[in-house]
Amino acid sequence: MTDRIKLILDDTLSGRAYANPVHITYDRMDMFLTDHEKNAKRIYEYVVAQEPYLREYSAFTGLFNFDGTVPGDAMSMLGSNLWGKDGIGALFYCKPVDRLTTFEWQHATADYNAVIRKGVKGLIAEIEASKKVHADDEGKVQYLDALKKVAEAMIAWAHKCSRLSLEMAQKTENEEYKQNLLLLSESLMKVPENEATSFYEAVLSIYVLFSYDPDSLGTLDRTLQSFYDADINSRKITRATPDGRYDGEMLKFGLGQSGGNDRNGLTALLSSVAKCDKYHLMNGSSVTNIYLEESLIKNDESFEKIARLLDAYFDMGGVHFQLNYLSKADLIEAKTQPEKHQNLRVRVSGFSDYFTRLADSVQDDIIQRTEHDG
């Protein structure tokens, strides 16, 4: 792990990386505007008034948080009316009943693929084309004008972040950090306003726009794959990551360890996961993969011990686990002789699938997960 990544990690775990909302006062004369005009105007004003989280060692910036004054529940992620004040969230969020955590939500995934391939300017062009189609409908035109105003806020916000990145680059003495900030500043003047032309620009576009709909990122592997492959082939990037993961190694799924890193047994693994802060955990991945040797499930005495262990795991604060209980030998055979194991299903990470249909790299990761045998 590099010194820069250690600094970023420390900022993240300490909460310093949170972009605190900048509160603003809206013009009272806004009440005389139509709802579409008022809402779009206030969203624009709020967004451009924010201050991004930015340090001299930053390679990305652009996240911000709404303060609840901006119209639209989606902005503050309130979900359904049953979730907020006096609802399920207030009564049960991170307050287990019989060791069960209640979590109710409404998910929405933005079309990031459209943005990184068309740019926000491309979306504005589509809005203008739609206005011509609906020119005789005043309500629809007002709505489309409001969408355009919000889109313009996205561009203005990116440009503001660009200017601040440039200012910081001019002040820093660390040459590596300076070059990162200069690239960040240059890129923010391009994306998300325009289409992305590199993996970095595509990721930066999504990073900047996530705050507008801070929910699911969707299938980023599919969204970013072509950019990633192109930059790998041109050697602009490497498959290694700064946390110490080598080129070719699988990314870790969820909170559970992979690649045989949970060397002290199942009890130690579950104890470590259970100690994670549940308030932060619910905003990240709570997926905990457990791979048991098949005999543990088939043996009644062992099965009861596993059941008691998992019950204790929830008592300690655990919130999730998912099991695979196939022998490693069977999985290896299924990979080498897939025609004999067409109906073999395994838990991957948040979903199940037929083992023989998975990519070789995913099959290898499942096989390499530590097998607990009691």
C-alpha cells in the first residue's frame, strides 16, 4: 500500500473524507416560479455552492451531499414514506430485533453508460430535440427546460472542481501529487460534459455524477469494460491495485476474505466481520462469503455446531453471511469437466449462478476461497 493510499484510507475511515453540505438561502421570490422552474433553479444554486472534498494527494474529487432542502426525495435518499422519521428507519435501522436487522429501501440506478458515452452535452442535445417534439405542450417543455438546467449544474460543478484542483496543484510541492491534480483539473474540464475517452475519465464521470443519485452504481463491470480493456491494451493502466493486489489476482468480494487469507479459521473470520461498524457497513458491502467443506453439512453433529456458531455471529453483531458447501475437489472437477456438472449452482457474491457458466477467473476465485473443515 502506497503512502498516498494510506492517507486516503485514513481520511475515509476517520470520516474526514465526507463532503459536508454547504447550506444556502434560496430567493423567496422563487415561489412565483412554476414548480419545475423553482426546483431546477434551486438544485443548480445548491450544487454550484458546494465545496468538494479535495486534498493535495487526491486523484478524484466531485462528491457532495444534499442537505434535505433540495426538492425531490431521491436527492436525500429518503426512500419510501415508511422509511424516514417515525418510520422503519428511525425505529429499526441498526436496532436488531432477535438479532435480525431490518433494512427497507428503494433502489435506483442512473444510466451512467449514457453519460460516459455521450457526455452531459449529448444529453442536453437530446433534451433540445425532445423540446421540438413537444413544442405544443407547455408543461412538458417546462419539465425539459428543468432537466437542462440540472444538466448544466452538473457541468458547472465539474468546472468548479477543476478550478480548485488546479489551484491546489499550483501550491503543492510533491511532484507526484501535482501531476495527479493537474490531470484531475484537465479531465474535469472535459468530463462529464463530454464523452469519456479513457478508463480514468469514465470512472471520474461516474464519481462526479454519483451524488445526484447516491444509490446503486449498477453493473459497473459492463459499463466500464471497454474503457478498461482499451487502457490495459495500450498499457496506460495495470491490473494491479495500490492496496497490494497483484496483476491477475481477483478483487475481494465483500467483507469476507478470499484467496486463502482467512488463515485462523471460521470463528476468527466471523468474529472480525462482526466487529465492523454496522452504521458504516450498511453503506458498503455487507456480503460475507463462507465456504464450508461439504461433510460439515452432511454430518448432523457438525451441522448443529455450525448453526450455533452462526447464531453467535449474529449475537456479536454480524448482519450477513452466504454459504457454499461443496467440496473443493468437486469444483475443480466441474471446471475441468463442465459437461458433467451443468446443474451445479454456487453462491458468487450477492447472487447465485451455475458454476460452469461463470468466467474462468470467477471460477478460480470460488475455488481459492478458504475451505473451512471444522
